Amino acid sequence: MKRGQRRVFYAGAVLVAAFLWGCGDSQHMGGQASETGVPTVEAANRADVSAALNLQPLDPETIPKYQDPLVIPPVMPPVGQTGKNPPFTMYQIAARQTTQQILPSSFPETTVWAYGSFSDPVQGPRANLSFHSPAFTVEVSKDEVVRVLWVNQLMDAQRRYLPHLLPVDPTLHWANPPGGAAGRDMRPTFAQTPSAYTGPVPIVTHVHGAHVPSISDGYPEAWYLPNARNIPKEYATEGTHYGSVIPAPPGAAWFEYPNDQRASTLWYHDHALGITRLNVYAGLAGFWIIRDEIEAALNLPGPAPRLGDPPGTKYYEIPLAIQDRSFNEDGSLFYPGSRAFFDGYEGPFIPETNIPPIWNPEFFGNTMMVNGKTWPYLEVEPRLYRLRFLNGSNSRFLILAFDQDLEFHQIGSEGGLLPDAPVILDQLLMAPAERADVIVDFSGLLPGEEIVLLNFAPDEPFGGGIPGVDFDPADPETTGQVMKFVVVPLTAEGNFGEIPSALPPIPPPGPADTVRDLILGEMMDHDADIPIAAVLGTVADGELEWMDPITENPMVGDTEIWRLLNLTEDAHPIHLHLVMFQVLDRQPFDVEEFHEAQMAYLLGGKVGDPPSPDDFVLGDPLPPEPWETGWKDTVIAYPGEITRIQATFDLPGLYVWHCHILEHEDNEMMRPYYVGPIPAVTPGM
């Protein structure tokens, strides 16, 4: 969805009673709410807060680069082990509001939302010690059963809920707590264009890439509010599909993770319906790393952070979460509070039209942040380093490269090790949510040398192509730079490791039980000639919204091929919950002719068979890129191409698939799917 461009519309363990439920010390309070739940002046319309407080956007070119060292996330502490056959490791992880020095130390701190250990005090000098964005890393072993109590502590010290740090558009199809039991998880109706929502904030955590029963997947309608004392009685405090594997206190849920999958780089983040973009942008994300004996036998560089490491421990395996952000001059996060920010459109909005007043189709920050620091530096010795990259941005694609002759030896992607051998690359292309496990060899460099990690992807939606030829690269003064590596003298610490010459093979995909033809589309307001939502659907049914009946319904154990037909002008990172899949191929097709045939079928009453994508292909299938040959949970679906993926659906229950451009996901580009026979009564469906 590019600014100002005309787009084509395609139709269609139980806690003790003495539970502390406060949040943050008084220095970390945001806007307050009255005892009745009606926002006070301090919590007034968040869309107008910047104007009311006279906040000014911070010019990214005034932010010094490479002033502060990279933060390497420590390991999240568990609370112990319990149970038998097998035992499981327990965590209690809360979401709280805190402050963090994201900008260089000469700038103000930034208020963020962060995950951390629930046992941290909520007030006093040691409050929120483990709370950081991105969060501490959850480290687990293959087949280690983990239970997490996820706690929503987005409250002040008096247990009054905190409104969102960012403007919430209540006109989307979203969690909608004010709707009560009857109206939750629905798109509200309004008599006039509403202001931004300022009530209690729903959250639910999804471990992205986890093979997990549906009750613990973080389904978008499984959200819950904090256990605040001033939530209005008419509000729904839990989503339609809220669940907990054992009873949990109000404002929390127990989820269980079997971790019965290959060693891999996963991550956890919020996934509440219609508000994920804001909760993740505010800071709710962190790494979740699974290890196994096969990976351990490869003699890779290390160590990574471990529980109980003394201060000053040197690490040679480092996770790197890259995210773009914008700031105000007071250090606060900037996120647009009006649709006008995107394309200048100033109304009319819902209910006079179908255009949301606050939601932006995409958002691109003007600074680059790595592990919660803008443009940090990392001291590296002349030796091998293992770097686990995550593109944690809302909308931004990345094309990473060094400013010197250094290569990425990619050994893994989302689902663990690549097959057969590392892939040697001079650039890393990463869509939002993709991960790349790489080894970089700094051994040819001398102490004092400096290397900058650059970004050549555009400062706008990505559609594929070559930087400088098909699109303008990111601003070289700001978002075109990511972080700096500074070479220091070699030490004998850690494990020097090696770049493996061989990696375990991955069997080729077997036969599929079903082939599904699915579409990626976009809805337009034709009067205003602007996009109003990105959507998913099927060839047979056209475009579908979140609440339309389920169309993807594999049975337990079924292997399916999904053909993703991208009818839009942009690339979309498509993520499937529950499964890892293999990318089979991509094939260009004639979008216009296919669209005409599909519309004729839909408008003609669906007589006969829907059009077959095979009749509209324009060339031979293109094999997956070398770095896509392993197991994946997110794939780039390019415009004008049919992207084929194959997966086996082996656990029953309700899951979702969606675009991982979070602004798209939050406004209809997400669909539920069900594995196994759909119950006669499926709440919310």
C-alpha cells in the first residue's frame, strides 16, 4: 500500500493467595483513569496527546550513532521445576510499563512496555530489574516442557489500568473490551467518528514458530485485561477464546509449551486481536531459543548468555532483534494518531465512510533500533561470531549487508538448521518476523577496524527487486545504517568454534493430501481512492474477513499444499501458526486475467469450478532461494506470483494464518483455520 498510489481492488502451578498485582513504580506511571473507568484529563484522547503536550517529532539525524554498546539480552529466570512424567519448567512472566534508555544517554529515557520476571518488585529502587524490550531470552532444550504464567500487569502502583502509550483505533475489528460479553472481539458500530480508545489494554502472548496445542498458542481472541480495580463493570475482561491450561488468577493465563521441535530461533510477542501492531511497537517481544544435541555437536561459536553469568561475560553467540522506531523530542515513542499521516486523507471517516480514522496501512520508523538501542555498537574480536538475526519491525523489510567485504554464512532459518551445508551470502533479505542464523568471520580484521551493518531495503512497502534499480534504498543517513562492529584484540575466552562444512539433511516433502488456492488482496474505498484494509481469501470464495466462516480445515495428520496468489502490489510475509512448512516454488501469473476470471465466477453465482491458477501462469516455477530450503514459518509472497508451501497439520484445534506486516494483520489480513472436525458450536466463529 504505497502512499498516494491508485490500487486495484480485488473483490470478494497455582499461585499463593498473596499475589501482588501492582505495576511499576510511580516514576513509570502513564495516564491515569478515574475510579469509574472514565479516562481523566491525563489519559485524554491519545490521538491528540502529542498536540496537547506540544510534543515535537525527533529529527533522526540529530541522534548520534554508535554512542552506546549493544545490549545482549540475558536469560529469563525460571521459577523452578515441578510435576512428574515429565517434569516441566515454570516461568512467571509479566508485561509491565517501565522506562528504558533507547536513545543515547544524552537524550531522555523512553517509556516502553516490556516482559520481565513477575517476581521483580513493582516499586522501589529494584523495581522492574528484568524488564527490558526486547525481553530476556527464554532458553529451553528440545522436549523440555515449559509452563509460563503470562501476566498482564499494565497498571499503575494503585492497580489502576494504564491506557495505551500509542493511539488505539477502536473502529477496527479488534478485541473491543467495551463491547462486553456480547460485543467483544467484534468491529464496533459508532454514531459518529470516535476518538482513540483509552481504556485497559488487552494482551495475549504468542510464541512465534512454536509447535504447541491451540490453548497455548496465543490465539488473537484469547486476550485478557489486567486485574485492575477500576475496570468498568460492563467491560469484557477476557476474549472469546480465553483459555488456561490450569486455573490462573485474574489478568493472567498459564500456557504450556512442549518444545518438541528442532533447535531453532523462535520469538515471543503480543498477539491480541486488532492491537498487535501497537503492543509490539510499545515493546512486547523477546527471543525464545530451543537447543538440541544435533546443534550442540556442530562446534559453533559460543557461548550465548546463560543463567547466572557474572557481569562482563563475553559472548560469541548473540541474538540481534532489529526494529525501526520513531521518537518525540521528550524521548517518547512516536506512532501516528491519524490516517492523515499515511496519505494525507483527513476524512470523512467511519461511520460516514468505511475508512478507519487512526489506523495506518503501514508504518516505517525513521531510526533503527537493535536490542532496544538506537544504532548501537558491538565490540568483536577477530574470530567467528554466531549472530541470530530477527526482523522484529512492524512493516519494514530488511536487506542487510556489511560495508566491508564480509559474508554471512547462514546456517539456519525459522525452523532450525538449513539442509546439507551453510549458504554463503553477501546480503540478507528478511521480511518482518523472519529469522536468520548466521556465522560471521571477523578473523581477517585488525583491532581498531570498524564495520557498519547497512540496510538497503526501501523506506516504504517492499515488492521485490534490486536496490537502486527497482526501488530507492533506505535513507543512508538514518535507516540505511543499523549498527557498528568495532574490532578489539583477540582473547582466549569462549569457544572459537567453526563454520560447519555440512549440516543435517532435510527429507524432501512427500505427497500432499490437499491443494488449497488462497488469495492475498486489498480493499479500497473507491470514492476516496485509498486502501482501507488488506485481506486474505480463497479463489473459490473471494476476499474474506476475520469473522467469515473458516475455509481452511485440514484434518489431523493431513499434509497440504497452499498456493498463495498475491493480487496486490506489495510483498507480504505470510505466517502460519502451529506448523513449520517447506517452500516449494514461486511462479508468475497474469493477475489481471485471473482477476477477471475470478470475478466472473463469483458474480455469476459460482457456477461450475472456480478458475484454476494453472491457467494463468506466465513462466516456469522458480525454486526457493537457497536460504529458504529449510523449515520455515514465514514466507515472502511476492506480487504477481503464486507462492507454494507445504505443511503437515498434526495437532487439533483453532489457529490462525496471517500477514506479518502488523498493520495488515490488525485490519483483516488474518484468518482462522481449524485442524480436525470443526465443533458444531465454535465460540466466536
